[in-house]
Amino acid sequence: MVFDPLTALSLASNIIQLVDFTSRVVAKCRHIYADGALPEHYELHIVTEDVKRTSTKLKQRPPPRWPLKLDKDYLKVETDQERKDREEDVAWQEREEEWAFNGLSSTCIKIADELLARLSKHSVPDGIPRTKWKSFREALETVWKKKDLDELAARLAEIRNQMAFHILAKFKTMFDLSVLQQSYRFDWLDCQTQRMIQNLEDNQGIFSDELRVQNSSIANLFQEARNHFTEQQTKTRNAILKAIDKASQSRRHNAASNRQGFGVASWEYQSPQDDDQYSLADSDFGQDADDQHEKSDQEVREEQRMRSEAQFKQAILQSLRFPSMSSRFLEIAPAHAKTFDWVFRGPRSEESLWSNFGEWLRNGSGIYWINGKAGSGKSTLMRYICQDPRTLDFLSSWGGQPGKPTIVGFFFCNIGTPEQSSQLGLLRSLLHEILSRKPECIPSVFPERWEVFEEMETLDPESSEFRDLITEEKEFRETMPKLMLAFQKLLRQEIGPVCLFIDGLDEYNGDPDDTINLFKTIVSPKVKICLSSRPWLPFQDAFKGCQQMKLEDLTRPDIQAYVDDTLSQNSRMKAMYLSEPVQLPKLVQEIVNKAAGVFLWVNLVVASLLRGASNHDHISDLQRRVLEIPSELESLFTYMIRLIEPVYLEQGLQIFRIMLRSQEVSALLDEEEDYLQVEGLCAIDLSFALEMDTTRILQTPVTALNDEDVFRRAGPGGDVECKLKVRCAGLLEIPTPCLEDTLPGSRMSRRIGNTKVRWLHRTVKDFLETEGAQELLLKSSRKSDFSPSLPLLRASIMRLKTWLANTPAEDGIHPLPGLVARAMILAHQVECELDRAEVELLDELDATVRYHWQPDAGDELSPTSTGHWADDMLYRHLRMPGEWNDNFLTLAIQYDLPLYLSQKIRKMKVDLSAKPGRPYLDYIVWSDQVSTGASKSISAKSLGMKRDVLALLLHQKCDPNQLFDGKTPWQKVQYKVCNHIVELGSVWIEVMRLFIRHGADLRAFDADGDSYEVRKIVETVFSHRFRDESEKLLALLLPPMSRSRTQSNRTSASKAMTWFKKTVLFNRASTI
């Protein structure tokens, strides 16, 4: 048979396929017959079982938890609702991922089961006879169904790859989140260490001096060690040679002795110093050592001088520093994300509302004025500028000025210490900041103080003379003229370009022209200043020609971003954005429009909206909230106070008064350099003031407050924080302190308890000091006997009993005298306001301080006798302890406590006239000293209390003519009347009358080159305004006979006038 070519090719192809198929069947048949299964099926079976087993485990294992909240704000304290919402979001994400992964695992297990079932059909199980026919049949079926097996294996591989991808993606996400979290932790750590790094940079010069000293010391020690090693090596070599020589002689001697029948002899080591030959041989080396010692002594003296210079410079810097120097800067909240960035970009081409700030930094000069309404964010912007690295970058190209620019800031604050709101504090801060970075300028800036250092006979830092000098320098305070002169000298030094950032000119406590003139004088080609203030008229007139910006006109986008970001972080508001896509954005725009650039107003309104969201308010409720909130800050504060629940309102108003009074007393104490500065009311003090009554204070032992009690009282979410939120409408707050996990409990509780209570904004205090707000506050005392000084007095005593150990000393000033002075001022104010004496509290104060005060046994000023603590602790710089014989009664006299004195003297029954040392009458403070607790101009109430104390002491037979410190108490009163502008003249006349009636010496006396005579004083000071009182007082100056004659004349004249009225005027009336 003949086939055509195509048919023959097709037939040949079929034959080849048949042969190939048959060969594969035969080959597989052999494997199945020999092993029971094909090798590839066996391997696939193992892999499939492993995939199934792994998928089952992964399906049963719960997914790993997410690390922490990993947004930029994860370090912020969350509310319970925010934490709940976040946990629900995380749980939902985890459930979604768990469902997806479990689906993949189930599919993988299903395919694996199917593939294993197929594979089991194509194998001969163990235990069953393997016949050729059965093997052939399994091989034939395997070849026919190979495609199905390959498809199942491919599907299984695909699912397995997808699961692997899922796991890798999960690991990558967790890794990225962990890295991001770690990055944020580093950012947080950077925030915490910025001040430390800045201080290191500021004190680089001082550290450089210390480093040079240390390097010199190390070099000297190394040289001395090398010389000593060489010397000892030489001595050791000579000693060894000498010992070898002696050993040789000894051996020869021993050999001779042994030959002569003597016993074994021994030899003894002899030190080289005892060897004459060694001393002579080493004489040259000894001369070299002496030269080396002379050189080392000279280097030691140079090292001592360098160390002394560094310590003296540091002492001068410390004398300029004050504790509250950076407090205001640290209290300002950082700018919200994405806000104020425009300040470095400059205005757009179509804008002409403000001068280009970035260009001013690069090439500008003179003054740049940032002005804006209260609460518009001026201080926040100034802090943002000072901290942003672009500020230094821009200043680096400033007009080709050589050297690295120096950036220095000062933030005025009129609700802090006096230094924070005065030119004195401004100059001290600027001098400290600049000289810390340029310590080489200190000798030129303070030449008189440096001359004292140069004249020191010894510059040994360890000598007592030098230590005393350092102590004096640290405590020395320059006067305002000297500081101004020093600052002018500093600016004339080669210190490179300087840019000052001064915030809050309107918070300066004085005439605005003072600061205006100062800064205009400072400005020069190498000094420029950025100022911020409210747009007061004096500032507008002074800076109208300067580059400037009006902040409230530029912050609309920032306010928009702040409102959107803050609301969108709340889960309920986020849901409302979806459910109310028109009304809620419209409400946000209404807030932005109504804010008029005042960030503080926006902050309060947003907080109100978030409270509404937590109450499940509808959009209409939120709109009504915004509509009812006044747009002016003062009206807003009034509105917020009226929203306080009536049951809490009285205590809330009392807390406001306590806060205001505390700051008044702190300001009085801060004017005294001998007292530790207290910037305001701390959380633990407020807790004492709100909870303690006199009975509980008397029952409380002198013991440290435990950590749990501190956290309960003043910690986050504690009693004080909750009371401020509920009773003060958020206008007072306690900032959350930064607490490291590594802090032990005592240090953590100390930081929490000492956290300062602060106003939401300075404008809150300004509002509460207005006449309308004062009337509102006084309502708290109309229905109850309330003085804000009484709870503060109780808190002061509780602090002494339970918190004194947590009040550290600063600048070498112990806190105890300041706390005593604070308590006495408050006691004075309680007597003024309530007309009663707190005898039990003051006695407890006396006992508590007696318990605490332990004189230092190593202190030269500590008395050897056991006197009262007041005689040891107070005014130690004015006299030796024991010289005045002070006691608690003398303190009560100084602080004008007549009611307390009256009760104590009546109970004590002591002879006050017999007191040794300083007489009791001399403790009455007739001047306007702050220690009286009165204001600078003595009030009628305060002077009346002094008069009552005087009458009490004179009644107790205290001598008005007892001489002390060159004057008598009577002479001091006359000196006060003559040399001061005396108001309240009628009260002063009563004071003089009391002195005269109790035997005051009426003779004239001389003081400070002037003569003082009682009659002349009365006629000059009082007669023209208080004629009748003056005549009565002058009558007391007459001798008894003249006084009776004058009285007789006055009686006759009175009788004549009576006859005239009765007779002449009566007759004239009858005639008419």
C-alpha cells in the first residue's frame, strides 16, 4: 500500500506518540510496581501535606496586635472616648485582615485535601500486593490525568504564594509602623533634650575653658607619670645592681665561712636611699627631677588660674540668671502642625498686607514689629520662629555680617515674677544669654567685678577665700543703671551679628516708652530686633515706619487647618463629616469667619464642639452652640463662667480669687532677694487650699506626703484637675508634666505636685481684674465668711508639714524663710479682711518651723545657745544670731497682727519691756517694705493695724525712748513722717499722740545732718490739712502749767461764745 506524503507523515507521528506514551506508561509502571508510587507524586504529597499543616496552624493562630497608636500625636494623652474609638478601629482592621487570611488558609487546605486524594488514587498503599496489571493500570491513569494534577498543584502554589505575600506585607507594615514609632520616640526625645543641647551650646565657651584646663591637667599628669616612671626605673636598676653586688659578696663570704665551718649566712635587702654610693651616682637625675617639679608647679599655678577664671565667670553668669527666666517660653503651647509656615515663605505677589519676614532675616535691619489682638497667637508665632532652624539659616546670610549670628529671646509676662515683666529682668536675661555664648567678653562687660578677681592674692579654687568670693559673686545683684551700662559695653564688643526676639511688650510693667526707647537705642548695623505686642497707640506711633505684620489678618488658613484637623481627629465628628457633607463644612467656615483671627477664641469654641460631640449633639445643636458663643473674649469669659453649674459656681469663683491672691503674694515675695522666688500656685498647694480646714491641719503630723496621695490630689485626672474643669470652666488649667518612665516614684510625685496652676491665657487674668469681673467674684463672699488668704494660709502650713522636702533650694536660697514670710503675709491679710486672729494656725506654724529648723553644726553663724528659730533663721545677713533675740512675737509685730498679739500677750503674761536685744517697738515697720504684706502705699487699714500694735505695746510699758541701732522707735517715726510723702495724716497724728502720751522724749534730735523737732514737724506736715488734730497734738507738747492755762483760756472763750449765741443772737432774732 502506497500512502501520499501527508498521510505517511501523520501515520509516522501517531506511531511516535504511541511509542512515547507507551514508554512513559511502562516507565511509570515500573516505578509504581517497585515503590508503590511515582517519585514526583511522593514529593508532591510531602509538599502538599506540609502546606496543609502550616495553613491549619496559621488559621488557628490569632494575628499579632498592632504596636501602639502610630500617628504623629501618639504621645498625647487620650480621652477615654478617643482611646475606645482608636481600639475599635484597630480591632476592625485586625478582623478584616483575619477574615482575608483565614479565607486563603481555608482555600489552601481544601486544594491540598483534593490533591492528596488524587495522589492517593495513583499509588498502591503499603500492605497491598503490587501486581503488574494493577501497576500498569495506575500508570496509565496517571498519564491520562497528569493535566488535572498539574492544575491542582499550580492552584496550590498560587494560593501558597498569596499567603506568603500576605504575611510579608503584614511584616512590612508592622516593621514600618515600628520604625515610625521609634522615629516619633526619637522626635520626642529630641524635644526633651533640646534645652539641654541649647544650654551646652550656650555654655560652649565656659566648657571650652574647662576643657582646656582638663587637657592641661591630663598633659601635666602624663608628664609627671613619665618622669616618675623614669626615676623609679633608674632607682630600681641601681638597687638591683647593688643587690647583685651584695649577693656576690655574701656568696663569697658564705663560701669562706663554710670553709671555716660556720653556718649558712643570709643577706638583707638595703634600700637605695640608704646607700651613699647610690645617692652620689643619682645626683644628676635628682637635679633633673627638681627642674621638672619647678616646671610642674608653674603649670599647676596656670591651671589653677584657668579654673578660677572659669568659676568666676560662671559665678557672674549665675548672678545674672533668675529661676523664671525661661518659664514663659516653656509655657507657650507649640504651634499646631501646618500653621505659621507661611512666615518664612513671604507674601504672595498680589499681597501687600505684611512685610516679608524671611527677607528681613536675610538682609533687613532695624526693628520688625509683629502686632495683633489679644489671643491672636503672637507668642506662639514668636516661639515658632525662635525654634525653627530656618531662622538661623536665613540670618546666616544677613548682610555679610562676619561670624555666626547669635539669637536671643525674652518673653515678657505680667502674671509671673517681677523679673518677667521688668527691664531689670530683660537686661539680666539678655546679658546672661549672650555672655553664656561669649564668656570671653565678661571681663570687659563687668570690669569692676573682674578687677576684684585680678586682685585676689590666691587663685586656688579650693581655698576658703576664693570660695567666699564665688559665693558673693553668685549672690550679687547689679542695679538697673549698671546693667544698662554693661549691656551697652557688651554690644560694643566683637560678638558678631545679634538678633533679638522680644515677645509681649504690652506685658511690660511700666511705661511703654521705656522699652520703646531702649530697643531703638540698641538697634545698630549688627543688632536687629523682632518685637511683638498688641497694637497699642504708643507702639503704633513708635513703629509705624518699621517693617511689620498684623497677625489676625494672616492666620485665616491656619485657623481653618486647626479646626479641620482637630475636629477630624474625633470619631463622631469624622462620621458627621460624612453624614453632613454640606452643613458641617459650613459650620467650620462660620467659626473661621467669627474668630476674626483670634486663636484663643477658636480653641475654646472647638473644645465646646467636641464636648457637644461626646454628648451626641446633632448638627443643629452644634450650630446653636457656635451661634450663642460671643465673639469678644471678655463676653466669652463671662458666658463660660455663667455656664458653671450653680452648685459649683461659688467654689469656682473662690478658686479664681485664690489664684489671684496667690499671685499677688508671690509678687510681694519676689521683690525680696532673701526669699526663694515663687512664680505662682502649684497643684499640691491648691489641693491643700480646697480640702483642708483648721482642725485637719492641727491633726496632721509632720510627715512626707505619700506618692499615692500626691497622684490622687494633683496627678492627671486627679481631684484638682477635675475641680478646675468643672468649677472654673477650663479658664484655669494644670499642664500635664512630662514624666519619664525611669523616674522613681518620689521624683515623679514631686514633679506632679510642683506643677503650676496657670491661666488658660493672660487675657483671663486681665478679664478677672476688671471692675465687672471683680463684682462677680465678690459674690462668692457675700453669702459666706470668705477670704482667699485663709485657705492659702492653711495650704502654706500644710506645705511646711508635708511637702517641705519637695521644695528644693535654688541659687543657695533655702525655701523655709520664704514660706514663713508667705504665711505671715497671708495671716496679716486674714486679719485685715476678716477682723479675727488665726491663733491656732499661727501657733501651729511656729511649732512646725521649730520642728524643721536645725542649725548647721558646721555653720559659723549657728548659735551655741538654744534660742528661737526666728533668731537663727531670719535676717542672718544683718546681725549675729542671738544679738536681737527674735521670737514669734517679733514676727507678729513686723507683719502687723494686733489681734493675734493681743490674745497671745494676754495668755502669756510676760513683761515685754524686759526683752534683751532689739526692743519690741523697733519691730514695727513704718515704711512701705514688702515684709508688711501691704501695698507700696500703706493703706488706711494697714496703718491702722500698725497703730493698734503700737498702742498694745505701749500699754505693756514698752519704752519709746529705748535706743537701738543709733535711734529710738520714737525718732524713727519722726524721721518717717518728715522724709516721706505722708498720706492718712489723721492716723499718723494718732500714732504721734500715742508716743507722746506714753513718755516719748520731746527734745529735738539730729539725724543725717538734719535737726528734727516735734513742734516744727507737726506744723510743717499736718497743720495745713489737719488743723484741729494738729492743735490738739501741739497742746500735748506744752508744759503742764501752760497746758492748763491754755485749756482755761479755751474754756473761757467757749463760755463767751455760748453767751454770745444765747444772748446777742437771740435778741437780734426777737427784734426781727
